[in-house]
Amino acid sequence: MLPCNIYDYVKKQLGFFGPLKKCGRRLILFYTWLYRPFFIIDAINENDNKDFSKNFFAFVDEITARKAKVIISSREEYFKERFSKDIGEMDLKPCLLKIDSRYHAGSINEMLSRCQNTIIARYAKAFNVRKPNDFIASQLFQSLLFLRLYFEVYRNNQTPITSLYRHKIYKKYIDSCIQHYDEHSQLKLKRMLEKIPQLMIEQGKYDNLKMSDVTEDFECIKLFRRFSDDNFLTSRKIIENKGSIAEDEIEVISFTFDELRDYCLARSLVKNC
């Protein structure tokens, strides 16, 4: 994740050391003017610092004015809300490309097709999965998360896949996350995974839940913390009523990916209604 102080981060990535580290911004601007480097910065939406957007695009404005090239990626649902204002204030307006759009023409469309074919081929090789047909591949690119999960759940499978149901992929992925635990722990995790979407629906709150609302059993909490590490669910501490007499630190549970949250919510609604 990029820090708010972009120049310090870039200095570190470029390997500046000793006296050079103290030169900071001017040295980086001279470097970009001299070498005209290419910067690739992925997933800027993952930085939640309130000053990040303004500082970041001011930095991009400065280095592109000195002929540096920059490619930036962000999840679409966050892009307009968080970054459009600061992008609009840039001197050099960037070219914005929606990578999964089907409405580009000519060379851009051909470029996207080549990129998608390359990604599919590399995923298939990495996970030892038979390369999907063109129709299945086109469905996978409706969501990059779905694309990744497809290859994860069919790892080491050389059988041709002729039909694709998103809910089955999600279920297989969740089951694969649970299967690494003993039978008793699996049962506890399944009960918690059923309770979380139910509570979200009851409370009308879909960003996070208090851990204490889900369970107060300390063994279950420890199990869930292990399970949520690097998984589709996450556990973290937040401060409520900060700075007031009622300030309190609480542990909350949230889904890492909105798509998996929506699947769990839909499954809960169908099962219980």
C-alpha cells in the first residue's frame, strides 16, 4: 500500500541512499526528467488515508510534466467517488480506460483481447488447469476476483469445463478455505459463516459486524482470527466514539470482497425464506 508521503516511498523504491535520501522531491523530479521512467502503480483504492488522493495526483502531475509515464489501476466502484475530483485538477489530464468494457473499438479492443488471452494462459499454467473455451473465458472477465477463484477451485483439473455457475465457484472456494481444519473446527466455522450474513440482514449493516454479536466464545474467536487471516473474511480492531468519554476499542468482522459478501447474503436469504 502506498503511504501518504509519496516521495519518500519512491525514493526507497529507486534505491536512493545516504546524502541522496535528503534531497527528496527535487532529486526525484530531476531523475524523471533525465531518465523518463515508467511507473506502474496498482490498486490505489486500497489506501484509505484522507490526504492520499490529493498528494498522489499532485505527484503524478509533477512527474508526468517531466515526461515520466504512469499507469495506475483502481477498482471501478471507488474510482469516481474518491479520485475524480483530484484527477480533474491535474494539469495533464490522464487517459481513463475501463479495462473490462466491451464498447472499445479498433486497436484498443484488440489490445484487451491479447491481454485477456495472456492472463488466461498464465493462470491455466500456474494452477495446472485446462484452458477454458472462449465463452467461459469471456464470463470470467466479468470479475477479476471470479477469474482468480475459478482457477483456484479447479486447481490441477484437466477436465473440460463446459458450464459456469458463479455461486458454485464461490461455494467451492469457501469450502476449500474451511477444509484445512479439523472436523470440530469446521463445524464451528460453518455456524459462524451462516450467522454473519443473517446478522447483517437483521441489523441492516453490511460493512462490518461486532465480533461480540457473532460469538462471545473465546475459543471460537481465536479460531475465527486464524481463519480470517489472508482469507475472504477479516477481523480488525476499530475505535468507537474516539476522543470522548465513551471511547471504546471493539473487534469487528467484515468481508474482504463485496462479491463474496453478496453471495453469502443471497444464500442466507434463499435458505431462510
